[in-house]
Amino acid sequence: MLVIVGSANSGKIQATKNAFSRIFPKHTLEVIGHPITNFETAQPIGEDQIISGAVKRVTQINQWMQKKLFDKMKVHKNIVYCVGI
């Protein structure tokens, strides 16, 4: 299972890996981070900004993934999650 995190922040990547390991304990995980263009303020304020920023991160990850990770997606049998945190 491939999990792509919309951040290069090692803390966010590790937290995502920990969460997915607990939810999918029988799967082999590959968790990678991908820095994204910052769409929002450094610290979003309010639920609307938080959700908007997460959706934009996932959208950008998905676009990058389709261009750059086609072979990796085949290895993981298209079990791919994009996380925007």
C-alpha cells in the first residue's frame, strides 16, 4: 500500500505512517512525503481554511502522482492513499 503525504514534514509523514499501520496492520506500507505549493496561510484559521487546504493538498498530490508514480502505483496494485495534512 502506497501512502503519499502532502508535506515534506517528517513529523506529519511519521504520524501518517503510524496511523495507517494501526488501521491496516496486515499491509506492507510505503509512506512518502511530497512537498506541495502552499495554498493557505502557514497556520489556517477555522474549519473552512483547514478543509480547503487539505483538499488542495490532496488534489496536488494526485496530479503529481499520476505523472510521476505510475510504475510505483502498479507495484502497489493501485492501493494508493493521498493524505493532505
